[in-house]
Amino acid sequence: MKITKVPCLKGEITIPGDKSISHRSVMLGSIAKGTTEITGFLPGADCLSTISCFQAMGIEIQWEGNRVLVHGKGLRGLKEPKTVLDCGNSGTTTRLISGILAPQNFDVTLTGDASIKKRPMKRIMEPLSQMGAQIISLEGNGCAPLKICGSPLCGIHYLSPVASAQVKSAVLLAGLYAEGETRVTEPYPSRNHSEVMLNQFGAHVQTEGTTVSIVPAQELYGCGVDVPGDISSAAFFLAAGLMVPGSQILIKHVGINPTRDGILKVCQAMGGDITLLNSSSDSGEPAADLLVRHSNLHGTEIGGSLIPALIDELPVLAAMACFAEGETVIRDAAELKVKESNRIHAMVLGLSSMGADITETEDGMVIHGGKPLHGSVIDSFLDHRIAMTFAVAGLCAQGETTILGADCVNISYPGFYQDLMSLAGK
Ligand code: S3P
């Protein structure tokens, strides 16, 4: 993909559905009784991996226009798959499904692409094993492929060393089937979509500070899920709208769950002009239209409890910081190293090659903004968020930016480049 400077971005856009909520709607729909009707489902490759895993376990899932219907078979209705389950590039699929599979009465093997086979799975193997799960890494390296032999589980109180919704959700989903109560305490609250949706489906989940608890469920019941637009995808248009002079973009129906809205807080702290309109909170997940206008940005500090609320937006925030006056420091973000790629390395490499003043640190980056960027050849490391970040940076750089492996945006945002270009009037 080749990107060049644009005069401005103007117009209205509806971005695809939230990835985290889409995954969870299929997972809970599959283990609930009755039909779950999902509107706004994200048809990205990651969520399609989740659909195909549950189809392989006997769940009928169909598309009807823009709705997805999941014909759930109840908590004990999954069937042993005839083949290895392929989670593709999706960490959410691999980790959350492990929590559902550990307590079943059959065995499964989970695998995925080259990136998934390098991502840490010990973080879910440890708590699930404490609950009584039999789960091993077949290569012995703590990564997929994972073999899970279904077995009965007991509730635990897990003190998670990382603020990770995938770890928390894997334990809570296992807790649905365990004997006794299951609790997870995190260093900081991570996204709470599992808790919200589990309660909608009839489970009993409670949150007190950074501790979430669940009691075993007799049954879950299918229901309607309206998936709002993904704030992590909206982030690219927020950044582009703030960075490209003369821009004004209205981004419709974006999820603004408070455990995900760190990007809004940071943009505003950097002097960004973002207005929330038409707020709603149907089905427990708050949403709003976001109106963004070009702004003169200044640097900021990002760390601590804010990090889990904007973890996937840090690459694009790093690009934004290059166009902000002064210093931006990102700290407490070592988790970026174990995402679809090492995102600290990918950002520092790509932005440096465009002329930015950016330094890698142990757990983040330091950026001195205000230096003009020039186009370059960028390795996306086949990481969707890296590719989209550099497409946005390329809009404000002199000359041409070439993104290698640009198709990986299909993981979370099929149609991303078309949407970006349509706002540029191309
Ligand atoms: C996700 C949680 C986050 C996030 C990922 C999606 C989820 O990962 O980065 O894109 O849907 O639960 P961690 O739980 O590893 O922080």
C-alpha cells in the first residue's frame, strides 16, 4: 500500500464492530441455550476464526444480511471437534476459548499462525491449571499449539500479575463451569466486556475494585447483542482527524466503555478537539458519535492505570506524538512487546525511518514531537494495528510511504484503506 499526503479529511464514517465484543458474542452465544442475534458483528479475520472454531464443535452459526445468528446448545452442548482448532492470528480466540474448553468432557488441540505460536500462553495455562485444567504447550515453550484435555475444575482466587482482559476472561469463563466461586484480581482494571455480556446472558458476575468474581452457572440464555463500532479502529480516524490540517470527521456509533476510552482522555490531554454526540447505552455497552477536528497538539505522559484502557491505541498515539509539540512519554507498556508483533520495536523502527525523534525504553517510548516526517518503506510485521498506524502517519509525511504486508488490516478492519481514502475525497 502506498500512501501520500492529503490536503484534509472530511466527512462521516461508520467503522466496523468492536472486535472484543464480537468474539465474546459468538463464544457466549455458542454455550448459551437458544439463539443469539448479533448486529454490527465485525467480519474481520480474527472474529471469523472464533466462528469457525465453534462451528467445528457443532454450533450452527449463520449470516442473515448484516446479522449473525448463533444457535447455541447450552453450557454442555459443544461437541468434540474432528480436527485441530485453528485460531489464526487471534490471541483473544486462543486465550478465551481455552477457558471454555478446559472444563469440557473432551480433548482438543488449539493452533494458529506463526505470530500466535510465539505469543505467551503461560499466562492462561497457569491459572487454568490451578483450577484443575490439563493444558500443555505441545512444543514445551509456553506457546500454542496447546493440548487441552477436558477435566472438572474448582474455583480459585487468581492474583493476575498483568492487567489483561484475555487472562481475566479465560479464568471467568472456566469459572462458569467450576465448583465454587472464582475470583480474579488485576493490578489495574482491564476491559470489562466479558463481565457485561456474561451478566446479560444470565451469569452472575460481580466487580469490586480490581476484583471480579463469578459463581458457576446452571445455564446461559441467548439474547440480542448490538456491537458498537470499535474504538480501537476509530482511533486511526481520531488521530488522522487531529493530525491532518483542515480535517473534520464524524465517526458514528463508537463504543466508549470507560475501560476502553483512554484514547479519548489522552487526545484531549494533548489538546485534541473531540466532541461526543448522541450518547446511548443500549445493551449495557455505552456508545456515542465522535466529532474530531484538526488541532494543535502538545506532548503528554501516558502510563499506569491508563495503559489497559488504551493498550491497542498506543501505536497510533506514538505516531500522533510525532506531530505534537514537545515530549511524549509512554511507560508501563511492556505488554506491547507481546502483541501481534513487538509493537514498541515496530513503532520505533518505522517512525525513526520516517525521521521522527523516538527512543525505545524498557516499557515504552519517548518521543520528541514537531520534526517533519518523510515517507519511507515500512515493515508492518503483519500486524494490523502497525499497518493502519503507518497509513495515518503517511498522510502527514512528505513524499510516499509504502506499507509492506498491508493486507493484514483485514484482521480487524476490512475496508480500512477505502474508508481512509473516501474521507480524503479519493
Ligand atoms: C483483548 C484484550 C487485550 C487487547 C486485545 C483484545 C480482549 O489484550 O490488546 O486486542 O478482547 O480481551 P490483553 O488481554 O492481552 O491485554
